[in-house]
Amino acid sequence: MVYGLILFFLTVACSEKPQPLSIQVLPARLASDARGPQYADWDTVRFSGGTRTKAATYVVAPEPLFTEWNIIAFNAANQNDSSYAIAARLNAHAKRKMQDFSADPSRLKDPLGLNGLGWDWTTIGDLEPQGLCGSGLIELLAELRRHELMSPKGVFADKKRQLELVPQRGITFSRLDASNLAQAKAANFCGQYIVLRAIGLDPGAVQKLYLAGGFANYVDIQAAIEIGFLAPVPQTRIAKVGNAAVQGAREVLLSKSKRDRIEALVKQIEHIELETTADFFELFVDGCQFKPMPTTL
């Protein structure tokens, strides 16, 4: 879910070409004011602040007051202070909803959440954002594909060259970024594809897939599968094992039996030269697309 806050901020992508609306307007409250069981299922959204408003954390209701079906006209425009101004004309149903909502005096100063026009993000340690980490890039790519904001070939909707993710912090994502990530992902794609095919296994037949290393600990497995970064192995068979190199070194130093076992396993390793595979180039080109790996190889 991605949110903006009407009256406070909107991260809307504006263009000269009209875009189809996909909007939900939802009740929201400052998290510090939202106490009680009635807020248990509300989503938490952190606003990093802007020229007119300080940073704050809000909670947003799960059920909307109204959606795009109740908006007759909608317009958003950039302001000089990097915020956005919006104008919306509502139908009779939405007007009644707003009148009922504002009839309660305690709600008059409450913001409204706008779902569907911006980016929701969190940071490590809840600090100010400074950039995108590797696992964050994987989730970003998956979200862009899920919402059809980017094609499998990395072309952004409306042929944009760059997406403003956190404009107040200068954090963007460009077509060049997508292209570089596509090539890095393709190498990973080819390695998994070629090895699985060489041993005669489809991804669904893999009994256990271990993800090692600090980076793997934070990868969203579903997102990684959706963009073709990981083979579509059933998620119940995928295990994140952390720093396996350190753990392995510790075990072979402390256990002769495990050292003997690893020495025997090393002799069974078969080296596969990916670049000498006959269809490597075709697989690499296919792997540059942000789409899942085939389930049948």
C-alpha cells in the first residue's frame, strides 16, 4: 500500500498526458492520537516532512471513504516548495461521505490518506532516508511491475526517464538505474537457469534452496521471484542461513568429521562455464527482463 496525506503532502506523478486514476481516500490520524483497539488494524505511514509540515507518523484506516469511482475530476500540480496542490470534484455519494465524516467536530483537524499516488517507505533505524539498499531495489522493481508502472524491459509508464521516490532527499530511480540492474540480475538469472537445466531439474523440483550472506537475509523472496532474481522455488523450501561462510569455517575448524565431509564434497563439484553454454546470450537477454523465470526449463 502506498499513501500520501491530503492537506499535508502528496507524492503524485504529474504529466501532461492524463493518467487513469486508481485512488482511495481514507480516514487518517496522527499516530500519537490514535490510541485504542479501534486503531489496531490501521496501517502506519511515516511522513518525512516538507516545507510546510514537520515529519510525523500517521495511521490510516483500512476502509476508504470513497474511491476514484466517486471523483468526477482530479488535478494535481507541482508547487514552488516541492509539494503538490490538488483539486478534486466529487459526486453526490462522496459529498455525503465527506459531510458525514466532518459532522464529528473531533475530526475537523484530522488529515485524510490518499492511497495510490505515491511511495511508502521505511528506513533502517527509522532514520532519514539516504539512498536505496540492494534489498530495497528488489522490492521497488517488484512494486513497479505489480502496478504496471514499468514494463518487463524496464520502460517506465508514460515513457518517463526518472521516478522521484523521495524528492525532498534527492532519491530517484532512473531508466539507466533499471538498465544496470537488469544486466546484474541477468547474470544471476543465467547462473540459476543453466545449472538447474544441466542437472535436469525444474525450479519446482528443488527440495531446498539456501540463501547465504547478509544481503540475502533481507531480500523479500516473493519480490525476488517476481522479477526473476530468484528461481521460482516454492517459498516453503527456501531458507535464509545468514553468514554461512563464517559458520562453515567455524565448524570445519572445530570438527574433524565435518572437515572430512567437506573435503569429500569438494571433489564432487562440477564446474559449469556459463559463457560457453550454446544459448547463453539468448538466456542473458531474456534474463534482462523483469519477469519470473519459467517454471519449466
